[in-house]
Amino acid sequence: MNSTILLLPGDGIGPEVVAAARVVLEAVASIEWPVLPDSALAPPPMRTTVRILGEQFVALGVPLRAASGSLVGGMLVLKDRDREFAAFRQLTRVIIAWGVAGLALAGLLAFGIARQITRPVRSLVAATQRAADGDYTADIAVTAEGEIGALADAFRAMLADLRSKQALVDYLGHGSNEARTVMLASGASSTMARQAMEGGVTPGTTFANRYEVKELLGAGGMGLVFRAVDAKLGEVIALKTLKKEMLDQDPNALERFKSEIRLARRISHRNVVRTHDLGEHSGAYFITMEYVEGRSLKELIRARGRLPVPVTLTVGKQLCRALEVAHAAGVIHRDVKPQNMVVQSDGVLKVMDFGIARLATGHGSMTHAGMIVGTPEYMSPEQLMGDELDGRADIYAVGCVLYECLVGNTPITADTPITIIAKVMEVTPPAPHAVYDDIPVALSDLVMACLAKKAADRPASALEVHDRLEAIG
């Protein structure tokens, strides 16, 4: 079809390009433009790309029609493709450049953050390896915040705890010839042996058709304690019997004994002797508990005298951990004393004998009016007066234990229980630092705070005492 083509120079189009484009226009002129119906609107432009003189152009063509709709020609506009897309290409290059720069920066930041995280972790790993080899002297120089900082603080506390226990282990090792296995401070006297025979529990016999009794270990406030083997489980256990005369003299003794089991079984902690079960055989009640090998703290003080400050701190912190768990369970021990604490050869202290403990929120007392349950040398004034107690009664006993460890004797000493009670109510003992000036003043002040006559003047909790001991060393 013959048609007339009008070529209009566009952006970047010179006369030489127009001349060169005639060949292209002749090809375009041969295009069969579509025939549109009369009702059709203006046809859309035709878009294509052409290469002229080695350069690419964008061609936009529009057919020219007469009023009758017949095709009379066409118009073609060329634009330099490179110039048309120059801004787009520039934008693309900028985006790619910034993208690469962003990735590089992100990589550097990630590397720096990773180094910040891994450096303290590597330090903690190295300290862990040293601790596994028995070296607890690693210095954790980590000042990070967040989880890493919390982990470093926890690890520092753990190393400090291990160092203090190692000090106790070393101290025990110096007197290894004195060590023996005990559950309570008092030994197996002839009187206890007679009591055991009367109760039908003697070494070499099988008690309650299950427990093979091996030896008599000692006596507590409510009965005798034996080492035995549970034939069903094949485990070594401690067997504690209830004195029959206590049932005859005190109808509530059995209820206190049952309460001991109910309360003690609520407490699960490495510094507390674990209680297993309550049983009855031929009218005699007994409990089974974890068997602990070690020495009572009382025996250790009797054998060595006053303990070194680092050993005392270790004992005090472990005692406070045990009481913290007990108080959280609503249990007041009421009879905290060195006789009720066993130190194992690995430096772990175990608190035992919750036989007179009761729920702090319990109602009423199962003791007779005027009946004192406990050991007067370690009892708080309010306990001696029969007042309502809370955990601060045990805090007073902690002060007595720490005092005895540091000085070698209890804060209050006397020949008779009545005199002891009177002095506890009225006399303030000399501060440990006043007795031995090698005792840190901060530790001496803490002990005296625990021994305050009024409960309100003592540290509020076992946790507070523990933290203050931790701050001392």
C-alpha cells in the first residue's frame, strides 16, 4: 500500500539521522495499518525500537487517516534510547552502589557485633574449662549488658561459691584423720544403745521387714537415728525413730512428728537433708531420710576451735540458702544450731532435723503452754517467750551459729538453761570483732544485727543475710 510518511525530528535527532532513516521509513511505509470501524476511537500508537547508524532509537508511530477513516499516511517519532533511559540507568547504578555499600556496612556491623558477643563468651568458656580442671581463680573481665552480662555475673557468683567451698574442703582436709561419718552431733552412747534395744531397733536386724539396720548414729530431740539399707531400693538411708515415752507424755508428739514429714517433704534443696517417707511398725513411728556422710558443724568446732573467716562465710551462705528455701515454703526451722548441720567432704553443708518446724502461717501450736521447743543457746527472745514467730527467729539462730564459728563458743553461755534464758533476754554479747580483731568489722556487725533482741531490728530475710555475706567475701 502506498502512503505518505511524515518524519519529525525528536530529541537528539539531527538532519543526518533523518536522511539515514529513510531506509527505515520505507520499511515502515510498507506496514499494513489496521482498518478500523467507523465507531472506533483514535488507534493506539505503534511502539518499536530501531537501530540507525549503530545506535538504538525508540520509534513511536501513529497512522494518519482521512475523515472517511481511510489511511492516508503515518507519523513516526524517534527518540535516542540511551538518552531516554539515561536517568533510569543512573538510578539503577545508584541503587546498586548503595545496596552493595549497605551490605558491606551490614557485614562489618555484624562482624563487630559477633566479635562483641563471642569475645566474652570465649572468656566464659575458658573460665569454664579452668573450673572443670579445679581452678576457680579465673577473672571474668566481662562488662557486657543484657543476657551476656547476666551470664557473666552468674558465672562470677558460681566461681566465688566454688572458691569458698574449696576453702572449706581444704580446711576439712587438714584434719582428715578426725573425720568420721555422722548424722547428728552426739555419738552413740550406751544410753542410746539401750534405748535402741528397747525400741526393737538394733544393728544387724531388719526393721519393719524392709530396713537392714547397720549402726546407731546418734540421738535427736525426738528419737534415735540409724544408718540402714532399704532392702527394696538397695539404697543407704537414715532411719529416725520416735521416742515412745514422748507419745505417753505428750499426746501431740505424734502430730508434731507427722508435721515434720509434711513440711520437710516440701523442701527440696541441695543444702537440706531430703526426707523420704513416714512409717509405722509395731506401734513405733519412724521416718526415712537421705543419708549424709560428713561431720556435724558442732563436732568440727569442738575439734578445731574457731573457724577461719572464709570457712565461716561458706557455712553461713549455705545455711542461708537452705533457710531461704524453707521460708519460701512457709516453714520456720525453729532449731537451727551446729548440731543440725552436717558438712560433707565436698564442702556442701546440709541442714537437717525439721522435727519441730511448723508452717509460718499455721494456726495454734501443738506444744503445751510454757513448753520450750528448741535449744536455748540458739533461740531468739521471742521464741523463749512463746510469742508468734516468723523467719527472723531463724535469723537469730544464724547469728548464733556464725558467732560460734568465729569465736569458738555461743554468744550466751551459762551453767543452767534458766540462766541462759535470762541472759538471752537481757545480755548483749561482745561483738566478734571485739573478741578477735582479725574478724572483719562488716562480718561482726552483721552477726550482731542478727542477734538483735527485737525481731524488727534483724535482717528481714535469709536472702538479705546471704547477700551481705556474699558482699563480705
